Amino acid sequence: MTSQVLHTQAKKQEKQRPDVKPGYTVRVFEHIREGEKERVQIFEGLIIGVHHGHTAMDATFIVRRIASGVGVERVFPLHSPLIEKIEVKKVAKVRRAKLNFLRGRSGKSARMSERFTSADEFAIAVQAPVVAVQEGEVTETKAEEPKAEEKKAKKAEKKA
């Protein structure tokens, strides 16, 4: 009984966020309050781990970047009201769920190879589900992928 109430309250507070996975380079726009002033601070780095949590509201992700030669990691709650938005900048090829091995690396050995070769492929892969509201009904639709013929035509143009 009480768990159902918690789940319904959590659903109300859940925000529309892009899928975040290890290997994504993201920019997190976070509200910072300093005394009376409030501003948006950007933290850009590589996601090295995602914790999904017991409920959707418990989800967190760890972002790592190098600042002045020192590794800095921050844990962000995915559905925090302080996070204004999350932008996915790059998507890397990864074969691990946690990229903790990057903590011991720096320079070229810490680089990740990109997964997509064109901007179109990247845009399709990171686009969040589109939410459509029709007469009180909320439906989610995924972005359409280009058809096979369009992909072949683009490849032929590149070769020519």
C-alpha cells in the first residue's frame, strides 16, 4: 500500500531526460545558489557509471572530467529539480557498464573512440522520445530512423 503511494508520487516528480549511458560525454546544466544569487553552472565530462536505483527517482549517474590536471567526479541525481537540462555531446564505443578503469589513466590512453561516423546517426541515437499530448492522452513515440534506401543514397553520395 505505502509503496504504491511512493511510486505514484515519484512518477509525478519524474522529468523528461535523455537516456544517459556510460561512454556518453554530456553537459549537465545545474542551478547553483550562492547567497542571494542563483545561476546555471555547466559541468561537462564523461559518464563513467549509472546507478538505476530502486525506483526511477533514485537513478544517479557519475560524470568525470579533468580540471587543471586533476580528475573531478560528480554524482548527479537524474531527476533532480536542480538540473535544468542534460545535453549529450558525444557517444563512445564502450564494452563495460562501469568505466572505473579510466580513473587510473590520463592523456591519450583515456580517450574513447566515437561510435557514430555521421551527425545524422548521432542525432537519431541520442534523441529523447517525443511526447505527444492528444486530448488528455500522453503518448510516447520514438524518432523515426532513416530508411535503408536513404542510407544507401547517402553512402553513394559520399563515395562519389
